[in-house]
Amino acid sequence: MSLSNDLISQFIKVTNDTTGKKEKTKTYATVVESNGVMYVQLDGSELITPVDTTNILHEGDRVIVDINDHNAVASGNISNPSVSGVELSQTEDTLRIEFQEGLENLELYFKDENAKLELKFQNGYEYGITRINKDGVKVTQSNYGGWTHMNAKGFYVNDGTKDVLKCTVDGLVYTGTITASDIMSTDGTFKIDKNGNITGASFKSSKGDNFSIDENGIITASGLAVEGNISTNTIICKDISNKAYPKTLTSTVKIDVGDSAADDSSECFNGAKFRTLQGAVNSIPRFLNGKVVNIHVWNNITGNVSLNYFVGGRIFIYLHGYTVYGSLNFYHNSAAIFVYGGANTSDTAKATIHPSTGVDAGSKTCSIYSNVSRYVGIYNLNVWASDNHVDGLTGDKVGVTTHGGNFMYCSNINIVNCNVGFRSYSGAHMHVNTSSGIASVYGFEAVTGGRISFANSNQSGGTTAATHATSGGQILKQSCTFASGSATSGSGSASTTTTTTSKTFTSSSAQALQYAGTSSAFWRTDCKPKAGNWGYGAHTGWWFFGDDFEDMASKNVSKIEITFTREKAGNYAATACNFYVHNYETQPSTETPTISHRIASASVAASTTHTISITDATIISRIKSAKGICTVPASQNSTNYSVFSGTMKVKFTYKS
């Protein structure tokens, strides 16, 4: 309602009357708004009075009015009590109180008629053990060293080093022991009963895809460690890393030798390339599984070549007319081995075998030696005597020798610079289809039960005699023709160019040694070397190689490469891995094994295959004389905890 100017003037006149005693009175009134100005209508009066106030007034509010010296002051709002020192504003059904002094960052919200209080911190708030900011609410428990933390992502309980309870949109993770009769999801799709039976659609590890079981019971794992036995009808796998079950071939393979751009680190597979013939031979599994290996040589080769312990198949070497500046040594093979001078079995092109220093064959220096091997066949070869004797020997230089109850077949073999062309001893049998060239002493010699038989064709001869048998040796001939005349000689020496090759050894077994406290330890049985402490004991990891490294004792090793895999477990971040050598061929019975010299260290993250390269001569010498390798963490804690594959490979690169 509007007030006339006359009424206002009369009110001013009355209130300015200075006659009489000034008294302060208190009364009640109702707030009236007129033309945007707030007045009060005192109880019992029909007039409206101008009013001063420190409160927020709205039309219709009931107020307490102090009248003093003709002034009306609303000292209290009964309908909407105010808070001193604050500014109030109202939006819809929410009353907002913003503190202007003191707690500048705090806003209070009262909602609906229940006067619910909410706090809002604009820039964060920390008081005592409580911190509230944009990252959530964190309450520290000072007497425990841990804290609870809650934000939009989830709820966390931390023991001071790690989250022992974590509830997020990805699920619930708890570290520790849960005691319950049943554990079940809210929809009942997953349940673990009191007997440990698991019923559910699927579940997976909180660390991503390193472990899961789907609704069909299919387990997917980046690594699976089992302590104890696994029982199943059929195991289907790509490979088995255990020397009790050696590698084998699954099909016929063709490999090439002589590519200068290749090295000798390749596995044996169809189409593999190698720099040296010995490198190619080293890659072939000893158990051939009834399969065939075809080796094609595409360049001259320097260095002696040994084929040892092959079983259950056939190996063909095609020299394509090139020269091997080294000896061929076949030792204890039950697999059949064939060496052809040409490109295939029907190609009569000749290749050459010319060693600088041959192999010791019964105190004779020999160029081709078959020793206790079931069947060795050589075809279309020029066989030169070794340029030099084996150290300590001064006897005859022999072209081809067989020994020890095996059979050797020779066809179209020409001997050059030999004292004896062909020799059989200790019960071995050599059959010569055709041969040529003249030795300076004997063309053929059979001793101590050795036998040499001939096809009825042209054969080599000797200046002393074509054949010689003694000590039970036998020469079996009918109507063959032996060459006669001067000894066949040739000029030129074998190449002695140093050839770099390599050989890789794979660990035969691996284990982790877990320490129970400070006074005892025990060997884990899951074949997973471990280092560090994930909360259930300190660990060191061990790989065993048996006597493999003994093969390298006499080699001129220039580099050793150790390859291992750190699996997806423990601390995923890069962790310091320290490696030492030890002298145990297999897992020792002692629970306090001795660690020898430190040889290397590397920082390696989880899910990583890493290779350490070693060229230091002192460390190389220590590895050559060792039986295995172990890893010890920088500190026994979770930060340095690592789990490794049970397969470690050690590659020796050497010169010959």
C-alpha cells in the first residue's frame, strides 16, 4: 500500500517532538513494504512506521521493535532469524549463508524445511587429521600411520604403504584375510561358499588382463605358477622349457649358411640363416623326432665343425662346391648324417675339406672323423690332410677315419697330401664306393678289428702299399683297381681367418628360495625365480645350467649375453635386478646356498624381456666356470619385488 505525503509529514512531526521524557520501549510489529521501502505496523496501531534494522526483512515478517528517542529499530526478526556478520540470500528452497569474515572458503547450505546443513569448501580445508580439497576427503589416523580417502573415484583404506581396501567402479580389492560363511555379488552371479566353491559368470585380476576366468572356465594368464601337481588329460603347448623334455623338430627344415649379414643367434626353423656352419649345427635340437634337416652352404667356411649326439632323424649338408677350411667331426650320433659336395644328392660337383689343424683320431691327425656314430655318408669331396698336427701329435695325417663300431660310407672321395687316405679301427666298418688320389704311405689301413670294404671300382692307392691291415683289421676287396704312382699333393694352406660364432644355452631348471624370518629358508616348487618381499617372506631367484658352460671353457669368448623375462607380477615399475653366479648344477639340498661373484645389474619393468651384454674378460671367465646364475634384490621389500620366467638363456659369442 502507498502512504500520502501528508501522513508521512505528520509522522515526522510527531517523532521530532522534543517535549517530554525520552523513554526506550520494546514492542512487536509486522513488516510492511511500500514503494520498495520496509516499514513496520506496530501491534495495536493501523499506522506504518519507518524502521531501521540490521536484519534482513521481508514483507509479513514478525519483528521485535525498539522505540527510543522517536526512532524505531527492528532488533530481531522472529520469522527469519539472521546470523550476525553474514549476508543471506535465498534461491528457490535453499538458504545460502556465505561467511564474509573468518571462514572465507566455507559456504553453508540449508535445504527444505528440515534445515539440513551442507558444507562447501571453495579452495580446500584442512584441520587436524581431516583434509578436504579437490582430491576428496582424507582422514589420517595418527596412531596407526594409515588413512582413509574418499573421492568421486572411490573409497580407499591405506596402511601407510599401500591400499589394503579399495572400492572403485572397477570393483572391490582387499589385501588380507576375509572371514565369512559366503561371499556373493548383489545379483547372485558370483559366489564363494564356505567350502571354497566358486560359482560365477567370470572374474579377473584387478591388475588388468594378467589373469581372468571366463564363463566357460577358460583361464587366461600372463603367467601361472603352481606349487604342486597339475592333473589333466592332455597338455597342449608351444614349448616345454625343461631339459628332461628336450626340444625337437615338428617338420622338415631347410637352413642356409654363409650369409655375412646373419649371425648365429637364430633358432632352428625353416628358412633360418646363419653365418657359420657350426652356428647352424648348434641350433639344431639333438632329438630330431624322425624329421630331416637340410643345411645348404653358400660360401667358403672357416673353422672346425662338430656334429655331436644327434638322434632320431637325418641331417643333410650340401656344400655347393665350396671349401670348408676346417675338419668335420661326427661324435656319438645315432641320427644318420650325409655330406654332399654339390647342391643335392645327384649333383657330382666336388667341395673341399681342408683343415688348418684337424682332429685327434686315435693319435692320428685327421680331416674327417666319424667316432661312434651309427651312419655317416660322405660324397663328392676333395679331402686334404691337415696343414698342422694336433698339439702333441707327430704321427700320420689321415684323410678319413672311422672308429668305434659305427658304419661310414664314402663315395667319390679324392685324397690330397695325406700319409694315409682312409683308416678304420676299433671295430668300425668303412665301405668305399669310389675313391682317388695316392697317399704317401697307405691308401687304406684297417687296425684293431676295423674293417674296410670296397665296391669293384677304381680306388685310391699308396706309395708304400694300397692297403694295410694289422691287429685284427680286415681289408675286404674283390676286383677293385687301386691307383699307383707318386703321392697326390697340392699347394696352398688352409685359411686361418678368425670366424666369430655363438652358442646359446638354456637353463635346465629354476626356483625361488624363500626365507622364513632370519634363521631358515625353503625352496619354492613353482619354478618361478623371485626376488624381493611382497609381504610373505624375502626371496632370491636361481637358474641352473648343469655342466653346459664347460663347453665354453676352452673357447675364446668375446661376449656373453644373458636374456631373461620379468613377468607381470609384483611391482610393475622398473626394478633393480642384480645377478650373481653360483656353482650348483641343480637345486642344492642346503637352504643356505653360497652366492659367488656379482656379474651384472639392470633396471627392468614387468612384462619385459631383457638382455644383458657382458664383455669384461674377468666376468666372462667367472661365467664360463659357473653352473648357474641367481638374482638378489637391492633391498628385500615390495618396491624391489620381481617375478621371473623359469627360462633364462645365456649366449656365448666366441672366435675360432
